[in-house]
Amino acid sequence: MRIVGAKHTPPRMEKVIERMAAWEREYAHRDLLGEPEFALGAWMHVQFEAVHPFSDGNGRVGRLLLNLHFLKHSWPPVHVLPPDRERYLRCFDAADAGDLSAFEAFLRVQMARSLVDLLDQVGTKEDALRPLRAFMRGGPYSAKYLALRAGQGHLAAVKASGDWHTSARALKLYRNTLGRRKA
């Protein structure tokens, strides 16, 4: 079997059951040892996709398993939306080549976006999503700068109708941890 557009060649079908059993044992062992959730989630997802046990739907099943992993550890699900697909694939290729760091960082960014979206729905006024330009009045950042930082994954934000949106809480967190402050 071949994966269209990918360099990776999955194992022959007679090896799939053995590889899936090994994947399941290794995941359970690493989870029991308390490996950090994002590192373990990145490893688990990449290894599942490497086995590629189905003829179709492996990506969807792999992302569902990843979200089950996060839910098990009290994190909300992550969403890989169409605008993030290219970065997802680049990070996945690097992980498949042995470097999980970019994929783990990608998952952290996606989780931040998922949390911002979730808080917009169930949080307080401070969690309400607003367009970036709404934060320019009296703030140290331009909307263009905030959009750049959101696109880089440094500011938790979600894209809606082509524009980045964030919350006052997310912007405050950014300012206190990563952002440059006006002197």
C-alpha cells in the first residue's frame, strides 16, 4: 500500500496486527510512566499513522485517537483545520523522520486555539473572542503585529471569516509571558 503524496511507506499488511499490538503496548507503558501529554500524544499519533492500518481514513482515525488521548488527560480536543493542513503535514514529516519537537509544538498551538475557542463559548467576558483590531485602542500592539504573532502560534487566537480573533485573557497571557512590552 502507498500513501498518496507521502514519502512514508507503511508496513506490509501481514505486519499490521503485530505493529498495532506493539504500538498499543508501548503507548500504555509510556502513559503509565507519566510521559508528558503533548510528547506522548505526538509520538502516539505519528506511530499510528506510520502503521497506517486501514486502506482509507487513517488520518481521521489517528486524529480521533489523539483527541481521545487528550480527553483522557483532561485536555480538550485539538482541531486541525484546513488552513493548518500544510503545517500539520510539514511537522508530521519531520516527526516521521525522527524529530517530534515541531509536531509537539504544532499540537500545543492547536490546543491553545482550541482552548480560546472553548472559552469563548463557555467562559467569562474576558474570554469572549474579538477581532484583533478591537485590542488596538490603548494597547501596545497593532492588529498587524498581533496577526503575525497569532499566525506564528505565539498568541492564542482563532481565524474566523478570514480575520484573527483572540480574547482579553489570551492577550494578557501573551503580554505577560512572551510579548514585548512598551517602555
